[in-house]
Amino acid sequence: MSDRYATFARSGSGRALVRRLGLPDPPRLRRYRPGDPLVPGPVLLDAAPNGRMRAPVAILLGGAGVEVRDPLMAVANPLTTPTDPAAPASPDPAAPTSAESEATAAAGPETTVAIAPAEPGTDQVPRNAALIFDATGIIDSTGLRPLYDFFHAHARTLQPSGRVIVLGSPPEVCASPREATAQRALEGLTRSIGKEFGRGTTAQLVYVTPGAEYAIESTLRFLLSGRSAYVSGQVIRVGWQPADQPYVDWDRPLAGRIALVTGAAQGIGAAIARVLARDGAHVVALDVPPVGDTLAEVANSIRGTALQLDLTAANAPTRLANHFAGRHGRVDIVVHNAGITRDKTIARMDPAWWDSVLEVNLSSQERINDVLLARDLIPTGGRLIGVSSIAGIAGNRGQTNYATSKAGVIGLVQSMAPVLVGRGITINAVAPGFIETAMTARMPALLRQAGRRMNSMAQGGRPVDVAETVAWFASPASGGVTGNVVRVCGQSLLGA
Ligand code: NAD
């Protein structure tokens, strides 16, 4: 359904009126198109003293062809070539740690780390596409000041649809309560920046487990690119991944993978099927027999397979397992997207409505996972991905059944993640906010308008925004990303 307010607000006359009256001003979001550069400009990188992420980030982004501006490394890194030799070296009071120097040296002379002097925001120098701050070195609340210094100085240098990423250490593994306190404080900063910067800026906090510094590449790429246009205010955890990582073709990271997407005939499921296929996967698109025609259209358009099956049928897990065992011998990516709503306040709700929502949205997924895992059909490197909802985080009037099922999906992720680590399988979930689909088109008009505007982007998301997030979880390079529930909600005011 089209968002007529957004169309008006972006028109010549609408823009002036919206600004004069201080109405919500939905920006055009930078979304990914194949062939786009990872970021449309330089990335400014800085760190608190003794941060462990500065060198890995510079090396990973340099390897991805991104221009990294780092006031410290422009001086200290012997491998780098400032792009503007006339610009003065920018001094930084913090000396490089030996770990940083070693990590940089370990990259070898072939590594191209294009570092430019930090002088953003002038007419001559392009504005920053992203601001990244490594806060892993902060071990006490009195050490939080460099965050203010960095973002105060550079907030205005960011392009529209810019990216802010703060890197920290998971509070639960910090050496002292003081350090855990300071690291937890980072959440308030990033969530506030997401609400403050506007113009399509996204802001995220990524907690990186010590030792997993180089496991963040797929996450960095996702967060910097247009794939994360509608993801903001999130806290993401990245941990260790197996050492023997497969080679990743970043244009087709899922090449050779077999994926199952449930509820794929329309809406978010169809978008997930298309994005996974675009990234190289063979997709088995599943939905109920009554929508067989539209399911076949989706499957044919991506050269996938259509599978008509009601997930709640008693024999559904066995039929699915037999399908994958017989055709492919395995299934690498399982996306549990199918979902239904049956809304009524609990006092008025028919028991059948409670049962059907819980069955489709939660219990059938558990049964299918159990059978696929028991028959060893999900190999090492496998990816289980659930679709929760912000209603599962905040609750919602008239949706006790739905919110229970979606909170259960979060429970499934959190309880299964540690169990699956030993098998090299990750499990994560997306929690969409207001996404423009048939499901939200059925909402009463006023509620629909509120859902669209009550987020930092002042607009609804698109099914592709959820699909891109699923594709990041599905990537073979995301082995360190497990146990996460990431909202795709434009930083909705609901469910904070
Ligand atoms: P949709 O209603 O457009 O599509 C859901 C699909 O699931 C349909 O094609 C339906 O036929 C299929 N399905 C339902 N029951 C099934 C069963 N028993 N077996 C197999 N397939 C079945 O919904 P959507 O908006 O695309 O939502 C997709 C997922 O995202 C759902 O889990 C939903 O709860 C979740 N979600 C959506 C939004 C939103 O704003 N649209 C927000 C939060 C969460």
C-alpha cells in the first residue's frame, strides 16, 4: 500500500509545509542495489585509548575498498598512503597500542588500507558516509568522554542516510563491574543518536567478544550498506566463529546454499525468497495449498522450488525432512517466516484463535527444527532464522496470542543458540516493526498512520528491509552472529 503522506512530504510544496509545521519528515532511505559501493563515501574511524577494534576495522574496510579516515592511523600506519598529501597529519593524543601495530603489520604489504586525513565536512572533502567509534578500550564511566568529543565534533559531517556504529565489549564478559557499567552505557548513546541525527541515519551498537575482532566483517558490511536502511537503534552481539571460514563472494554469498522459506507466497516471505535467491541460494518456497498459484509465481521467478504444505499438519516435519533428504541431502538455511494474526482482547478471544496463532507462529517451528536437527539435515554452517515481531517485545492490545507466540520465537533463539554452537549452527531472529504488507494494509487507517510515523524514519519499512537482515544472518560469513534478535523497525517507539 502506498504511503501518500510520504509522497506529499517529499514533493516541492509538501516539503515546505511539512518543515514549517514541524510535521514528520520521512526521508528517502538509501537502499541496496546490486553494484552499489558498500558506502557512498569515506568512513571516519576513531577509538578510545587501548581499543582493540581500531586496526581490525581499518583492515577489513580497507580490504573492502572503503576509504577510511582515521586521525591516528594516518600518522601511525606505515602501510597507508594519505590520498591528500597536502593535508597536514592530524595529531592524536593517544599513541597506538602494540596490539594495533601488530595487527596492522600482520595484514602484510599487499593489504590496501586507504586512509585519508580526517578533515571532513568541507567543500573540497566529501562528507562522511559513516562514523565508527571503537569504545572497547573504555573500562570506567569516567572514560566515556571521548564518545562525546567524537560525535560532538563530527555529527554534522554525516551524509543523509549516514551510518553510526559504536563498537563495545559485551558487558557480561567484562573484567570488572566498572567496565561492564561503562560498556552498558553505550546503549543509551547509540539509541539516542538514532533518534537525534535524523535524515535516514541509522545508529547501532555492536558488542564484539574479545578474540572475535575479525568475525565482524559481515556485520560491518551489512550495517554500512543500504541493506540495513530500516534497522536502527539495535544492539548486536558478535562472537567467535569457526577458524576454517569458507571463502565468501560478497556479491553472491549464498551461492550453493539450499534455503527453506516458509510463508513465501507473498509479503515478507516472498521478499526473503527473492533476496536469498539474488544472493545465490536455491530457495524452496513453502506456503499453504490455497495460495499455490502465487507461490508458484514466486518460485518460478527465482528458479526455486514451490512446496505446498500446511506447517501445522501432523506430518509436516516428516514431509519436509523427506523432501530435503531426497532432493538435496541437506538444508543450509531455514527461515521460519509463516505467521498469522487473530486479534481480539483475551476476554473475548475464541480458544481456537489462541491455538491457531500459537501453532503456526511457534509450535510448528519447534517441531520442524527438532526433526531436521535429529535427522542431521542441517549441516555445520547451518542457519536457523525466526521472524518475531516488536509485539513480541512490547506486547500489544488485542494481540495476547500473537505477542505470546512472537516472544516465544525470541525464547527459542535464546535457548537454542548455546545448544547449537557445538554443531556450528547459528540461530537468530528478526523482529519487524511496521512493514508495508497485506498484513498491515488490513489495519484501521488511523492505526496504520500511527504505525508508519512513530519511528525514527517516520515511515513504514518494506519487506525487502526484513529480507536483507535475514540474508545477513544467513551469510556463511556470519558464523559469529548467533542468539541475536534484531528489530527491523526504523527504531520504532514501541517495544523499546
Ligand atoms: P502475510 O500474511 O502477508 O504472509 C504470511 C504467509 O504465511 C502467507 O502467505 C500465509 O499463507 C503463510 N502461512 C500462514 N499460515 C501458514 C501455514 N500453516 N503453513 C504455511 N504457510 C502459512 O504476512 P507478512 O506481513 O508477510 O508477515 C510475515 C511474517 O512477518 C509473519 O510471521 C508476521 O507475523 C511477521 N511480521 C510482520 C509484520 C508486518 O508489519 N507485516 C510485523 C511484524 C512481524
